[in-house]
Amino acid sequence: MRMDMPNQQTIHHFDVIIVGSGGAGLSLALSLPSHFNIAVLAKSTLTDASTFYAQGGVAAVLDEMDSLEQHIDDTMIAGAQLCEMDAVKQTVEGGKPSVDFLLKHGVQFTLDEQEQLHLTREGGHSQRRIIHAADATGRAISTTLVQRAQEKQNIHIFENYIAIDLICSKKLGHAGENRALGLYALDEHTEQVHTFLAPFTALACGGAMKAYLYTSNPDIATGDGIAMAYRAGCRVANMEFNQFHPTCLYHPQARSFLITEAMRGEGAYLRLPDGERFMLRFDERAELAPRDIVARAIDYEIKRLGIRHVWLDITHKDEDFIKEHFPTLYARLLELGIDITKEMIPVVPAAHYTCGGVVVDENSQTDIAGLYAIGETSYTGLHGANRMASNSLLECFVYGMSAAKHIQENFKANQSIPEVPAWDDSQVTNPDEDVVILQNWDELRQTMWNYVGIVRTTKRLERALHRIEMLKKEITEYYQDYQVSKNLIELRNLVMVSEMIVRCAMQRKESRGLHYTLDYPEQLPELRKTVLIPPSFEVEQPLVNAAEV
């Protein structure tokens, strides 16, 4: 249900505010008891979230040939040993409860001949453990959970509301612990800023891959949650690890269309224009090597040969097999004039997933009381230096449910919220210079793509930082002088998150997982994460899993 408020009614009180309507936000909303009054803010429509576009599936140990230990080991290997063991165990053990949660809410997964959940395999996994809904799992999860949320009387949905900044007790000058009180958000339709207040706020608003020129992410992925949490005083970690999906369609009419990893899992080959299967030169696992290796190999060949893309080829498989396994892809590519049963698919790597994020504990709690971060916005420690396919949707549900449990345990009826000032824009003017935003946006994404991409050097990172600092200065001035707009809010967040990525990358003097630098090609012997301390952008590097070593 959409809340249409009269103009003057711009202050809203809730028990829980959730920013983001993907798998993380909605699994929290649906796991809370029905007497909680919940607001879900979506920046665009409800289904416009990264979850909707996920083609792979949810990784979970469901086969007797498989084991939790194997899933843990696979995750640690894929994450170049930088994953935090507690988080990996919590996530992997949460596999079965997460699948039960999704089935309970009516998600229709693909079944095999025995009417059991069909399990597929993806890169990095030693077993078949990916439950899926054909090749559009995200869509099935997203539309089902959105439906369930819309049916609930206690969940109030605000579409096209863009979160601007968190409201915290410290900012308001209150003594005692710093507590999140809610946030300001812009209603895009009326261009009014609303105040949302609640004892608990959760940021589940996706990653930051719109910082890059080519991305598989929807337009919402501008790092809003990460930037807002940092400005409010939360630590952020491991931002240098950005996953590039190796196979995004290269086509003028479909800039961000992803070709699922499951296609390589089911036997597709990567080829050069002369037909060579080049992955065999880079890794014995060939096309099934982890994503960072595949993306780097493609990037290397594209630069070496001066070509725009490489080819993904599944034409050697039976036509019926292809149509049955990849119906969505078959239909969409046919619209674009490519018959995948007979023709190869042009593909390039594209920025896909933010492995770092806001530092949280096992309950998804951040450094600020009452503030939670879930899904791609958060850093749980699960992904380490590289995310393993289909672990991330699982993380959304595991940590969405653990946040719900923690909020329930700490909820006090009639918790008072102090007076909060309304948003004051009396001193600013309406800009007529949107071209400035557009120019900065293009400049930022180009800089990130060229200097902070799949392969890095110290020189490139220094150049990137210099440009980002200039852009940041321009945007800060602009933000102070003009009324906020969706584009301005996003750009402000993106420039901040880009700076985080660069500063973390400069601190890591090794190549590990997704962070590959020509200046330090070796791995260091000790395992450290890069933690950004607000507000100074200082980077610390504590040891990972130190107690267990």
C-alpha cells in the first residue's frame, strides 16, 4: 500500500525503518512480528533492487553428498582466505533456514524429476548446491517477497523516496551513546524532504557499483547506505574488493544485461575472435575458475588484442537443453538478434558487487546503536577478498533474520524519540545547472573504470584520488547551495564511496582476490582487512581470524 500524505504531513513515526526493498530489506521486514509498525523506503519501484536482477540462485547445503565443511572451505578459498570464519560459519549454517524462509513465503524454485529442489553448480563451488528458479531466481524471490510485504497491514511502503542522511543523537548534541533516530528522505514526486523517526533503522540499500562505467547493477546502486553510515560515524571495511562479473552482454541496446555464471557452470566456453578457448592458459579450472580470475583473464585478452569483447559459446550443447536451462536469457537475447543455440554471445566484465561495506556484527548491528546494515551495504566478513557466487543472496536472508531477532529482543514499547528539527532548505536555491551533476557523474565513473578497475597500479590510484578530491570539493559546494535532488544525493554518495575504494586500495600493498595491483603482485603472509575510520578516512589494517591462527 502506498502512503499518500498531505503536504504538511512530512514527519512519520515508526518502530522500524528499512531503507531498501531487495532480499535483505524485505527478509527483515517479513521476519519481524506483525505488531511492529514498519516503513520500507524504496528509491525507485519496489522490485528495482539488485535482488531482482540476480540470475544465479541461493547457495545452501541440501544434498547428502555435500557438507557444511565443504561449503565453508569453498567460501574461504574463493575469498582468498580473507573471509572471517565466524561470519562464514553463521552464513553457511543459515542455508537451510533461509531456504525454508523462502519456501514458506511461496518462492517457486525449479524442481528436478523427483520433485526435489534442482541444484545447479557455479564457479568456486565443489558441489551442486545452488537452488534456483530457472535462470531468473532473483526475479522470483523479489516479486514473491514484494507481494508478501504488500499483503501485510503493518508494512508501509514508500516508493520513490531517496534517503539523504541519518539522524543521530550525537549530531543533535545529545549526551550518552550515539543512537540512530531515523533519517531524512526526499519524496521524488513532491520534491519535499520528509523526516522518518524510529528507534531502529536498517540500511539494506545495495552496493555501490554505479561508481563504474560498466555495471550489471540497476541504477539504484549508488552506495547510499555505505556513505550515510560513514557520515554518521560508522566504520567501513574492505572497499577495495569490487567484484567484476566476467560476463556482461556487450550490446549497444543492453548496457547492463548480465549473462549468468550458471551458463559456464553448465559447460559454456569463453573464446577469442579466432575461436581459441583461452581460459585454459590462465587456470586449470578453465571457465569454472573463480570470478576474479576469469574477469582478469578477459580484461588481459581485451587489452592485449585491442578488442571490445570476447565470446561466450554454448552452441555445442543440445538446443532443448539450452532453452530449458536458460529460458529468460534465450528469449531476451533473441530479441536482440542473437540465437544462443546457434551463435556466440559477445561479453565483457562489468562491475557487479561491493564486497566491502559498513562493519556489522553477527546481528547486523553497526557501530551506532539502533542502526543495522544488511546485504550488500554491510561488511559481515563473509566475502573476504572475493565473493563466491550465490553466497550473497544467502547472506541477505541470514543476516536479515538475525537483525529481526535482535530488534525484537531489544524493542521497548513506548521508546521516546527526542525532538528532531525538520529539514531546513530555506537558505538554498533551485539549481538550473543539472549539466554540472551530469558532467561530474560521467567524470567520476570514467576515472573509476580507467584507474581503479580490474587491474590497478599505485600511479593510477594516486591519479584517481586527485580527481575524486576535486570532484568532491565541487559537489560539496553544490550541495550546500542548492536544493537536493535524486541525482545530487546519489552523486554525493558515489563520490564518497569512490574515495573509500581508492583509499582502501592504496593501503593494500599486495594482490589478493579482487584487488590486483601490478606494483605488488604477490600476497602478503598475514591476513588483514582494511578498515576506514570516520571522519578522517584514516585506514587501519587489523588481522583477520587472528584468534584462530
